[in-house]
Amino acid sequence: MSHDVIIVGSGAIAGSIAYQLACMGLQACRIGSLDRRHAASNAAGAMNGCFGEVTSGLVSSAHGRLKIHMDYLAKMRWADWAAELARASGDNSSLFTAQGTHVVLNSAGMQAIDNENYKAIERTLINYNEPYESVDPASIDWLKPNELVRPLLSMFIQGEHAVNSHQLLSMLDAAFTKEGGVILDRNVRRVLTEHNQTTGVELENGERITAPRVVVAAGVQSLDVLAELPGIEGIPPLFAGNGVSLLLKLPEGSTLPTSVIRTPNRAFACGLHCVPRGDGVLYVGATNIVKNRPQSNASVSDIQFLLECAYEQLNLDLYHAQILAVQVGNRPIPADGFPLIGECGVPGLWLATGTYRDGLHQSPLIADYVARGISGNGGINGIDLSDFTPIRPPLAGLPRERTAKDTALQMLGMGYECLWNVKPGWTDVLNKSLQRTYQEFIEALHPTFTPPPELVAFSERDKAIRERLVTYYNAWS
């Protein structure tokens, strides 16, 4: 079996790239299991969240601001992208499930985290001249939280919607095949090269599929298929941001919100968020636990935490909702926190992953960028993603001196979100102790390279994550 290009993966990014390449007239073959067992897309709330995802840490670095600009350019594409997919797939049902986003600042957290991130969202909206309005939280009809975690402030971002992630994946499949693309419901074992040229892939059953160009967009498992290639140690390793989401059936007579409702990002993850899916079904999500490898099943603690946050912070009536589905996804988190997009050491080999929590939202933009690069049509006006080339030393995010402080605050914020009861004076003791622990860990890890707070917190306790970081750092030392 021979093709012009092979796309490895079955999530939103792989599906979008495959469709774009097929539209350019290339004989494209997309290979990836359709059960999407470990994919982030399968469990995503699919918020078109550009500004709602902003944090104070993200705006503090040039590379973080570049990620925000990617989100902005992607946001501008979604209306046309949805219309194109409807036409190409033949599915004319609306892809959008929510209109606008309410960002709510409540008391279930810490001022040093939540207030600062809320302010960062507002400042970035103003910088981009993006319409939004401050609203009284009491005017959000559907919001009915526990008084102990009542909302303090809220804003409405008119241009940030949400799509049905399952429907999006189905439309991408249909649009791609109608353009002549081939989908193989298999898994790839490795990328094949010969004489320093990409030649195709080998499937898990040993079968070989040939093509002079291969795009690997398999999320957190992308680097697994490159493991035998020289230079792989120079690519930031990928870790799994294991997340759990739930589909809830609301009690009879209840209404759904019409918008996304979310809190600012906190404690290493998406802020708590809910997204209407229609027919009385509500999506809720928030969790993000960094693991060395992707996970297939949800833990009791994650489900309990998510459910308690949902009914305590969003609507007490959710206590009586029915759980229709537990969804597990794995966000691809690179060692430095920034995407891996571009050619990958061997002519004809491209990588498109490492998008953390932005992949589904950025998928139309990344697809255009990669497809243009492969076809030789150049880049995209308004953005240069060359800094995110996959083979690279660690990119700078938070300043080293701020990382231990932010990591400690995020850990304390998790405690407050769990409504812990800390007696006066103990917060400072815990904060200083955590900061000291994390600072010592950072200094022992490498004299100059510093991972983002998520990886500091989890690699300090996980030897496997720590060893992979050290291997990567040593490759560039």
C-alpha cells in the first residue's frame, strides 16, 4: 500500500491535517485506532477557549504569548471551519453546543492564583480589542453554587463558544473519506526511514505502508513511534496530562446553560467548566494529573473531586443528576510546556503534538500550517511557529526564580478548592516548606533548565518522569 502522505493519529489534529492534505489533492492515508482510547480529543469539552485559557504565567513569557496568539488565530477560523466541515461531510447539524463563555471568579481557591489569572484574562482581552462585558454573577440564571464558594466576579466573552467533540471527529472522518482519503483502524508501531529519508510506517501487525512523507499527530503517544530514530533524545519528552470528564443527565425539568461556564485555569489544569450538549446532557470537566504514561481508566479520587466541584461551584442541583459517561483523555504535555510542530530531523517527517489543552481548539490552524509546509505552499500569514520546531533545547517559560513559588501556590490552591480547613498561621508554614522543597528539587534537576510548575510538582514525586527529564536535559547540556 503506497500513498503520497501518511498521517499517524485519529484525534482532532490528525483528522484536520489529513482532511487539509486530501483537499490539496494528495493521496492521504490516516492511520490510528478509531476507539481513540488515549486521545485527549475524545474526552474534551471542546471549548473554543482562547482568552478563557489565559493565565498570568502564560503571558509572562514570549513563548507563552505565542501560544495565546495561536489560540487567537484559531478562534478566528472556527465559524468558517465548521461550515466547511458541514459541507464536506454532509452533516448539516450544528457543531456548536454553546454560545459564548462566562468566566466566573469564585472563592474556591486562592487570590494569588485565581484573581491574578482572572486579571490576566481581562488584560489580554483588552490588548486584543476583543469584545467582552463584566456581568453580575447573580445574573447568570443557571449558576446556583454553594454559598461557601459563591462567585465574586464574572465576565462574558461573546466570541468563545464550544463544539461537540464527538461530532467533530465524526465529521472529520466523513469529510476526509469523501475527499478520497483512506482511514486504517490500526495502530502504528514505528516510522520507517531509509538513507535518511522517510519511507512510511510499520503497523503493529508488521504490515508496512509506504509514503515519502509522514505526519505524526498521535497526541501523547507521538514520540513512541519515533523511538528508534536518531536524535529522538533532543525532542522534549511528552507526558500525559490525564483528565477525566463526565456527561451528566440533568434531573427532569431542569434546563441547561446556554453558554460555557468556567473558572480561570488553576492548579495545573483547565479551570472547572461545564458545556451544554443538548437533550438535557451537560459536560463537566477540570481534572489534570500529570503521569509518565497515558491512562485508560479514571480513578475514584478524580471522579469524586470533579463531581464535588461541579455541584458545589456550579449548580447544587447537579447532586441529583445521572452519570451517563465517564470519559478519560490524556493531554500531551512536553517537557517545556510548548508545542512540537514542524519537520522532525528526517526529510519527509513532520510532528504535530504537544499542544497540552489547546489541541482541539488549534486544530484548524495547525492543520493549515502543516499542510502548507508539506505541500511547499509556505507558512501562515500572521504567525511564525519556527520556535516550536520539535528538535530543540528547552524553551523558556516562567522565570526560574518564580517556578518554585508558583508550584507551591498551585498546590495550596488545590487544597483550598477541596475546601480544606487550615488553621491560622499554617498556610505560611506549608507555603515556605513547599517552596523550599521545590527549589531544592529544581536546582538538583539541572543548573539552568527548568520545567513548568506542573512537571515540577509531579516529577518531584515520580522517578520515571524525573529520569526522562534528565535524559532530555543531558542531550542539550
